[in-house]
Amino acid sequence: MTQNRPLTDLKNIGKKLAERLNEIGISSEAELRKVGAIQAHKKLKAKYPNETLPVCYYLYSFEGALHDQHWNDLSVKRKQKLKESIS
């Protein structure tokens, strides 16, 4: 698996989500891996404090992208740990 694909080549990340990541300085797979799903989500929440960011659309999508799987295929346990990490 390539480690530095464009964001839109990753599972779960389309044009809109890639644009949002670009706004916080993440423009490639390598940068997303360096920051991680949790920090990417936190940075987006900081950038958009008045906007509700659906956990499944952002946090789970980032995590799934980093593991090359659809966000909904993440285990219940993993999803719970991710949610707890942003609380």
C-alpha cells in the first residue's frame, strides 16, 4: 500500500473531506498518517467550533482511510475508543 497517495485516493475521503483536510494543512496520505485520525478531527473541530462534525463522517472516516477500510467496518470497540479520545 502506498504511503503518500492523494487524499481522495483513500477510502472514505472524497473531494469535500479532502478540501477540509487541506484547510488544516493536511494534503496527503503521509500528512494524515503523521497527524493521525484523532488529531485531524480535533483540528477540524477547532477550525469550525460552531459546526457539528458527525463522528462517522470525520473521525471514523479518517481512521478507516488510514487502515484502508470503510469507516463502518471499524470494530465497535475501536469506534468507542475513538469517540472517547475526543471527549
